[in-house]
Amino acid sequence: MKSTVDQVFVGRVRLMLPDGESSAIFKSPVQGAIRVTPTGLEGDEQADLRHHGGPDKALHHYPAEHYRVIGEQWPQCAAMVGAGFLGENISTRGMTENEVCIGDVFRIGDVRVQVSQPRSPCWKIDRRLKVDDASRFVEAAGITGWYYRVLQTGTITAGDEIELVERPNPWLTLAEYWDTVIAHRPDPAALRRIAAAEGLAADKAQRWRERAQWLESSGG
């Protein structure tokens, strides 16, 4: 699998009006090369460090073609949504959750990154789009994008090639992941298999092991 970085984005924490909550979902495109550290792009910030940022959420990649889906769902948003609108760091076309797998290792410029988990949509998407339950729609449609951990630091820039170099879990696309974990009562064996997938973020692996155990103990 090969693709190309269309744009790279960074952002600082600012207030979201009208309620004044802090967020770094507002991103601006980067001109030229930017350094990638173990926790993300140099100069990029996160407001809620309990749920955002850290080594397993160092970079957020979002397919630009998903904005068409959002615009079709809410035509009033179509004119304003586009690359960078939902806080992503990397924007591309031609890579979606149907092709990308948990644990995939990519080379981007001289950086190596690994897919650690999909993004879990939150209320900030609702605020950004000014639509109630937008985050639920994004999750149900499986158009969340995904996070990378950084295996090798370096620099990236718009125009860099994205090349797949390792795929330890060819059976676990992000689409398959979402179909399983958001099911009302998923197969516990399927959850355990996902939890054991190489490269999956440790907190997510623990969550699915615990859910599998609960389902089995409750007759599910």
C-alpha cells in the first residue's frame, strides 16, 4: 500500500465557543518540513491529556474523503468541512479504514509509525460541526480516522510518500475492528483475538479483554 501526505496540520489549545471549553481541535496547515517526536508533531498541543495525546496517540490521520460523507449527512456543514477540520495531523486520499489494519507500520518521509488504535469520537466533534450526536454518527459510520505511535522520529512534510512496510494483522482492518467492538453483544472470542493483536494500544487491549470476560460471565 502506498499513498501520499496531502497536508500536515498542527494546532494550539484555544477556547471553543460558546461554552468556553478548551480544545486543540483547531489546526492549521504546516508549510515545509516539521519534526515528529515520540509524542507527535513539534508545536502541536492537546487540551485534555486524559483522553488525547501521549505515545499511543502521537499522530491523528484522517482520510479527506470522509468529509464528503459528513457533508451529505448534514448539508449545512458541506461548505465548511474539509481537510484539517476535525483536528487531524495528517490528511490523505486513498487510505481508509477499509484498507488500514491495526498494527500496520508505515514509513512517512524518514519517520516510521504504527497504527495503534482508531480515534474514539467525542463531544468536540459535535461542537465543531454544531450538530448534536455527530460523534455517534462518525463512530457508527466507521469514519473516525486512526492514531499512530512513533517508532522512529524524524521529519515529515506534505508530499511525502506513505509506504506500508509491515502488516502483522492483515485480518484486522480498522473497519473490522469497529464492526466488532461496537456490536451490542460481540463474540467474546473475537474480542480476545482483537485484544491480542500486535500493535494495539495497551489500554484498548485491556478494555476488550475485560469486556470479553464480562460477556462470558453474563452468558453473552
